[in-house]
Amino acid sequence: MEKIKENRMLLIGCGILKKEIKLIIEKNKWPLDTLFLDSALHIDFKKLSGKLTSALEKHHGKNIIVFYGCCHPLMEQILEKEHTFRTRGQNCVDILLGYEFFSEELAKGAFFLLEDWALRWDHVVTKTFGNNEKILKDIFQGDRKYLLCVRTPCSGSFEVMAEQAGKKVGLPIKWTDSGLEHLESVLTEAVAKKMKELECKTQE
């Protein structure tokens, strides 16, 4: 459990890019603590809502930034209730890759696979869709044409797990390398917005 310090900003959000986010925070020396939630919560709206709401309520009164996209149909209402905001972007992949590249690959039929999900593919996918390979292939091949595996400067080796994931859903895999520039830009914008809020409060 990460220690949350007093009088610092707190980022609560999806853990799928936690290594990348921690690196950026350290680089910029932001007074920002982190609390990451399981990235597999995306597959269960009820659990995502429950875990995020619980985390926000537990740290009520803190200077919170939320790292999520439009990952829940009631995301904005959840955040409004706790008087906070989320990072700009449709989802974590959009925030990492940038909207233009993300949209292009999505239109081509990509299913984006980051390291965190690749390493836990069986757990995440089986828990959601069951273990019937025919059903899995029907689901993924319905509107997706390939798995686009995304490496970042923080990624370890997950080639074997990515290959296995591709075989199980019957899709070829492709690779792309992503820098952290767009992710850093989005985080910088969110931190600046929160700092401006805090500055306004001190002047009241």
C-alpha cells in the first residue's frame, strides 16, 4: 500500500500505465502521490464504479486528480459528486498514443494490448468471456482484425504472452513502440489545472 502524504496532490486511477506515470511524476518532481486501481476493473462497470467511488470517498478532502478516460458511462457523475476531474482522453490507450494514432488504428480493426493485460490475459479474458475458445474467437474476430501490442520505455518483455493471447482469440499480432510524450502532456495539463484550483482556494 502506497503511503498518502498530507498536503500533496493525489492521483487515483487505472493501474495499466502505473510504471509510466510514476516515471513521469519522478521526472517532473510533482508533489503528487498515487493510488492505482486494478486495470481489469474496465471489464466490470459495477466493480469499477464501486472501487473508484470507494477510493474517492476514502480520500475525501484530498487534492485529487483522477486518471481515467470515459471508462464508465457514469464517470462524470462519479467525479462531480466528489468535486474532482479526470485526465483528458477517451481511454488510457488514447492518452498514451494520442487521439490521431489511436483513432487510425481503431478504425483499421486494432484491439490494443498493453503489457499489464498481456501478462494477465487469461485471468482478464476468461473471467469476462469464459474459457470456450470458439466463443472467444467469435467475439474478438467479430469486429477486430489484429492485436496491436504497445511497448513503452517502461515495458518489460511480454512477447510470448502477446503471442499466446493472439492465438487464443485467433488474431494476428502487430507491434508499435510508444514514447511517453503524449501521456506526459495530458498529466502536465491535469496537474496544472489542480494547482490552479489550489491557488484560487488560497486566495479566497
